[in-house]
Amino acid sequence: MPRLDFAVLVSGRGSNMLALERAAREGRIDGRIALVLSDRADAAGLASAAALGLDTAALAPDRGEDRAGYGRRLDAAIRAAGAGLVVLAGFMRILDGGFVQSWQGRLLNIHPSLLPAYRGLHTHRRVLEAGDKEHGCTVHFVTEELDAGPAVIQGRLAVRPGEPEDALSARVQRLEHIIYPRAVGWYAAGRLACRDGAAWIDGRPAGPEVVEEEES
Ligand code: GRF
């Protein structure tokens, strides 16, 4: 099977993109990042990617452009880079349905909660406010419903008593940097697929897989 060229879409810091780049460089993903694209020209992740010598593109919606038009330009940029998988890593834009459909089964996202709990924003704060004992992050295939596609792998941790939001967020991010490269590595190896509305790993429906935080 040929190596996988994949695109990573970022809007912010890009720490997940860096974790994926490192995993590819170290051979944990049999592939390479063909393009790092951002909807924001000033995204820190774009500068970090360029510093590593990766191909980058800034693609902001034009004034008055609707979601479908932006989706078509996004699609064209990603296809021109030759990518076979799109990896959303903090891309803060809701994607057009046409885009999602044309990348169905080849479009992954990471979300900072144990989905289906806490779709949407401010997940760490909401977990703390609810007094939950468990929290984490989920890699899932993207479907048209926001944060609702089939889950592949979750990173789980125990919320510490009195834990501040920034500390909890940092612990979740450390787990993200473990589970996202693992999921993309499975995909690149042909071990992960999306079929019949479910994620499949090695021919079995994903439970999803679970990675527990190692106590430090
Ligand atoms: C991550 O927390 C991810 O779960 C969410 O956006 C954040 C991106 O962080 N979707 P980074 O830009 O990869 O550091």
C-alpha cells in the first residue's frame, strides 16, 4: 500500500498537527503531511508548519462567500495537494455538507470531550461545572452532524478534585497528542475504516478504543 499523503486543517496553535508531523517523521504513521491549511493567515500552527518545511496554505472565506463556496475552494486546495485523508486539528469552522460528503470516511476530527458527552465548545469548563469525575478526548470520523460521527479512539482521565480549567485542558491535550497519531497511523496502515455508520479497526467495530492517562 502506498504511503498516505494527508492534509491537516488548523485554526490555532497546531499542537496536534505537530504531534502528527512528529509521528510521521518517526515512522508511527506510514505517511506524510502534504498540506497544512488554515482559515486564518495568522494561525500559530501555520507558522510552525512552515518552519518545519511543510507546505502550507492560508485560505480564508471571501467576503460574502457562503459555506458551500468556501467548501469547494477548500476541497480544491486539498485535492491539489494530493491528500487522501483530511485531519481536522482545531479547525474552527463548520464544514459544508457537500465537503463532508465528498470526504466521507476520509475526514477525521479530534474533540476535547468523551463524546457523545459535551459536543461543542468550552468542554473543560462544562465538565468542571457539572462535577464530572471523568473527562478526555475523542477522535471521530466527521459526519454532517457536529461532533457526532463514529468514534475511533478516546483518551480518558480522572478529573482531580479542585482542578483548574487550564490544568485539565493541558492533561487532555497530552492525551490528544497520543490518540490522534495512533488513529491516523491505523488509517495509513489500512486498519481503520468508516462503514455502515461505524468506525472499524482491524475488521471489528471500534468500541471506541480507549487510552487511559498514565499517572505522572
Ligand atoms: C484541541 O483541543 C482539539 O481537541 C480541538 O481544538 C484544539 C486544537 O488544539 N478540536 P491545537 O491547535 O492542536 O493545539
